Amino acid sequence: MIVFGNSQLRAYIVNKKGGFFMAEMVLACSKFIGYLIVIFASIIGVRSLFYFHSFFFHWHRFRQLRVITTKDIKAFPDIPFVKIQITTKGLPDSTKVIRRGIQNIITLVGEAPDLYWSRISIEVVTESREQKELLEQDFAQPSFPVQAFALLLPSEYETPKGTKLKARSLHYMVQLRRRGFNCKPGRTFIVHYDEESVMEPGELRKLIHYLATTPKQLRERSWLGYWYPGWTGACS
């Protein structure tokens, strides 16, 4: 049997009340966090339902099965210029991968050189001097059927905000374009490739067909990569 004095009893009661209060606070916070988790999980679930509804009932929006031919593209009165920019760090063995992507572009141009030669160009920006030289040798071949450039990102180049990695290369190309690099005299789109990007000729034709018909100035699709129009003005 424990006997408390008056002061001890009051301290004991206060401690017990404090403990109960802390337990109630922890329980209230736990409930609040639980409600938040339920709400966010419900939002994600509803969004998933919309996705599956679109996938099963509007699947044709996700998979364009129409075959676009060179004849279809020739029918357009205004075919935009397309600059395919390949941005790479220039790591060992990446040249082989880049060449694979370029080969598909060459195959497309070979279908109608008179149409594609003046409309498509390739720009490779790399941090490797060796890779730049190898690609320049490829591009200098008399049989190479498309306009192409290999550019070396200067090691000392810095963006105003100190951007690193791929964003640094992209910023460098933006600055070059603003100074007139690979300037084109009409509506121009820049298609961004990673070093491992590959688009077969059929998909490239779909891309050009889409760009020739879209009124949009900025588009993004997982199967086509990223593209946006060049700067408007005297040339792009």
C-alpha cells in the first residue's frame, strides 16, 4: 500500500493528467495523418480509374495505327523544318548507340532525298572531343545524305544559374540558336533525343506529319520524345 502526502498526491494527479493529455494529442495527430493518407490514396485511386477507363474505352487515342507515307507528307504545302538534337555526355560506347539512332534518320531521308534533305538536320552536342571528331568524320562522308553537326560543349561553359548535367548542354544550344546557329527560314521544330533514342522511319514520318498539321507550339509525347518550335523571327 502506497501512502501519499497532499503535495505528493497533487503532483501524482498532475503527472497522470499530463500523460493522458500527451496520449490524446498523439492519438489526435495519428487520426489526422490517417485521414490525409485515406484522402490522398482515394485521389490516386480515382485518377487510376480514369486512366483505365480511357485505356479500355478510348484505346485508339493511345495507339495510332495509321501508316503515314512519304506521299502523305509531300501533299502538305508547308512542311516544317525539323532539327533533331541529340544531347549526350559522350561516355564510352555511346557513339555506337548514337549512330544507331542516326541510321534510322538516314533511312528516312533515303526514301525521298529531295524532300527530306532540306527539311531535316541533325545536331549532336557532346562533352567528349573524341566523340565529336568521330561523328564529324561520319558527317563528312560524301554519301551522308543529311545536314549534320557535331558540337563540343566547352568544359568551361557555365549557365547564369550554374546549371549542371544535361541542362547545361541544353542551355548552351539555346544560346547558340539565339546567335543564329543552324538558322532556318521558316517554321521550325526541335526534336530532342537522348543518346539512346531511336525512332524508326515510320514513326519519324508520323512525327513530321503531326508537326505539319499541329497548331500547337509545345508538345510532349512519350513515344515521340520532346519537341518545340524554334524562335520565330527572320529565321529559326
